[in-house]
Amino acid sequence: MSRVVWQDLCLDAVDVDAQSRFWAAVTGLEVADTVEHRHLTGLTPRHTIWVNAVDRPHTVKNRLHLDVDCASVADVVALGATVLAPSSETGLGWTVMADPEGNEFCAFERGDGEGAVPAYRLHGIGVDCVDAGALARWWAERFGVEAVHETEGGDWWSIAGVAVDDRMTLDFNDVPEPRTVPNRVHWDVVGLVDELLAAGATHLWDQPGWTVLADPEGNEFCVFAPRDA
């Protein structure tokens, strides 16, 4: 059985500087003091978010999006986000927003009481799927955990305890629209490429230090070899 370990997260950006500042403020991370290979840092290497320069602007709804905590939606708007679907209108427990480049994310208001908002405010990654159950189970098997079918207040699949901390989840939801463009969000893992290919991943291309694969629904992810491999 192929097993992987979470390494870090990557965001595509047209304006790397602006997006780095925005997402550092939203997530509670720090912008690393370097111009080349801009990234955000936190308590551990697993908190790292790389902000990668691309020349492709946001054009369609992202199939992977971030879920963040905030004291109020107004605070996030003040940082440069826009509101797409307020919770007061949808009746959901979160507000759908867009970052300065149009990338969708969900903001969960926690209030401004002491300890209401954690220092690290990214608590989930949402994944749009053709078959949420199948993809969740595929990734759960790769991480060596169980996928949970959630039905209270909705219908989705979730994986916990495999990313930055025990609180952060990977949440898989069925959507009607197909995947049409490369994702602007992806995660990196440590694992063995051959085992992932045997498990159903697809090879996309090679880089000097890592290999880019796609999961069974075409979502890109990067694989780094174990240090002792």
C-alpha cells in the first residue's frame, strides 16, 4: 500500500508579493524574508504555504479552496477580500469570499472573544469532486487513515489529522461542473512515486527535486522522495 506524509501547501499567484501579504494576514503566518521562492512560514515546516508565480489569472471557480477562521468577515474584507455569498443570505455557517485575485475561500466567523480565533487560522481545504466518496477514500488510503462520510447539515466526505494539525481537515464535496483548468491550490506530500502510480495516480511531469502527479480526478500534487529513499 502506498503511504504519503503531508509536506506543505501551494498557492498560484499572478502577483506573488500581494498574495503573500494577503494570505499571511488571513492565515496567521509570516512572509519569509526572501524574494525568490516566496513562502509563508509558521510553527512547523508543515505550516508552510508556497506562493508560486504563474501567468494564468483566475478564470473559473477553483476546485480546491481554503477554509479559514476569522473574528469577522469585515476584518477579512479590510485585508482586500470581497464577499461572494454571505452566510446571512445562504443560511450556511460560512461566508464565501474571494481573495484579491478572485480565488474563492470560505470564512467562518468565530467572534472576537479571547481565544475565539486561533493563531493559525487555516482549518480546512475544500475539494470539488465528481465522486467525493471515491476521491476521499483514495486520499485517506494514501495517508493511512479513514475517510468519514459526514451527513449532518450536508453531505460530504472528510479526512482529519493528516495535514498541519489535528484540527485541519480535507473535505470532499460533489459538484456538477467538470474540471477544466489546472488547480490554483495544491498540496505536496512525501512518498514514493512508483507506489502512487500503481495506486491510480497519473504522471504529469518531473522537476529536479520533485515529481508532479495527478490524483484519480486530475488534481495536481507534488511528490517529494523520503530523505532515506
